[in-house]
Amino acid sequence: MADCCENKSCAIDVLRVRQSSTLKVVLCINVVMFLVEIVAGIMSGSTALLSDSLDNLGDAITYGLSLYAIASAPRSKAKIALFKGILILIAGLFVFSQVVYRIIVPIVPIYETMGLISLLALLANGTCLALLWKRHEEDINMSSVWECSRNDVASNISVFVAAGGVWLTHSGWPDILVGLLLALLFLKSSVKVIRGAVSELRNL
């Protein structure tokens, strides 16, 4: 009988175990950061921070779906990636709605809370991105997960910049502008993930 490590099924099993372990870690990190950021976002009155927290919630959901997708057939993985792209699209539309709301009902957020929490989130999501980098080219599932994590890092940096802008200007406009940029980033990313998933489905 051939050695297990010499056949394709064994290699696939090893790959699934590696992917599952990575996704479980980033899932836990995103759930914790969602709880931290949503409380901080409400307390500070920051649209950017609140939007970032909901992005973490969306990512936690997509990571949970990705855990399911690991053991799925290629077509199922592509469908799940498509669903994740739709979730990113919804997140972008939600952030855009928050921007409109803050223009109508302006507020000056607490920049100290924004800055501190954004740095904490950057550390957490930077860890996630580093873990996912090793797996992001393995299949469409892990590629879409990495896309979500990259967006998180960009969001965290943007929130920190917004905090500095609020501190300098003593107004909520930097928070609003960063929220608008985040919305555009999410919408662009959603198009990329959806196109990739649709292309994958067509080729199967």
C-alpha cells in the first residue's frame, strides 16, 4: 500500500487541517474585536469606529462560513465566496448610510477612544492578515477571506487617521470622510470578490 503522504487525498486532508486552524484563530479575534469596537463606537460617537466594528462582525460570519467551505466541493466554495462578496457589499452600503446620517445629524466623536481602539484593532487584524497570508493563494475560499482581513487593516488605519483629524479640527468631518472612504473600499472589494466567485462558478 502506498504511503498516505504520497497520495492526493492525504495532501488535501493536511491542507484542510491547516486552513481550519487558521480560520478558527481569526474567527475568535474578530468576535472579540467586534464586541470591543461596537461598545467603543457607541461610547465615542464615532461613525468610522462603529462601522469598523460591524465589519468585524461581518468578517466573523464569513470566517464561520469559510470553516464550512473547507470541506466543501469547489463549486460550493465558489458559492460561499459569492455570498461573502455580497456581505462585503452590504457592509459598504451600511457604512455609506451612516455617513449620510452623520452629515444630517453631526456630532464630534471622542478622538481619544477612536485612536486607542483603532490601534488595538490594527494589532489584532494585522495578526489575522499575517496568518491568512500563508493560505490566501490556496483556493477561492481562502483568497476571499484574506480580502476581508486586508480591508480590516485598511479600516483600522483609516479610523486612526480620522481620530487625528477630529483632534486637529475639533469637528466630526474627518470621521465622516473616513467613513465615506471605507464605504468605497468595501464596495470595490465586494466587486472583486463577487467577480472572482462568478468566474470560478463559470469554470466549474
